[in-house]
Amino acid sequence: MLGDADIEQEAWNRLLEVYDPELGIDLVNLGLVYELGSDGGALTVAMTLTTPGCPMGGSIPDQVRFSLETIPGVREVQVELIWEPRWEPEMMSAAAKRALGWD
């Protein structure tokens, strides 16, 4: 079984595979994941969306949850959508900005 640090690292790796379907860029590089923590196999994710009215707002947190539930040692996943601080394009990684032609 993985320890908390290993679970967190694997969770970050898995989140690199969850894409915003409209932009085609993963949630981590978009800067949408604000916090991720593991405590005894209970994962918590605090994240946002590009806008509160995001048409995929109902499915993206579910994709995050499904992606993380299969990590060995994870017994629970809580995904919390937060709106403060508000997401801004400056939160994207350099790679995401390049992919969108913003550099």
C-alpha cells in the first residue's frame, strides 16, 4: 500500500490525465487544482473551473473523483469546487499558454 506522500504524487500524476474537454489541456496545467492532500488514504482536492458557468462543471469534478478512486490505498475522495481565488489565465503553466498560442 502507498503512503500519503506516494498517494499525493500519484494523484498529481492522475490529474495530469484529466482534461478540460473544451480546451484540451489537463486541469493541473490549466491551474485549476488549488490544493491536493492525502490523510490516511482520504484524498481531498480543492479545485475550480475556468468560469462558474462552465458547461462541463457537473462532469469535471466527477472525472477527478473517478481518476483518483483507483489509486492503491485510496479509500475516499472528496472534490470541493471553490471560487476564491477566481481562476485567471495567468494561472496556467507556460506549456498550457503555448498550447493555446498565448506566448
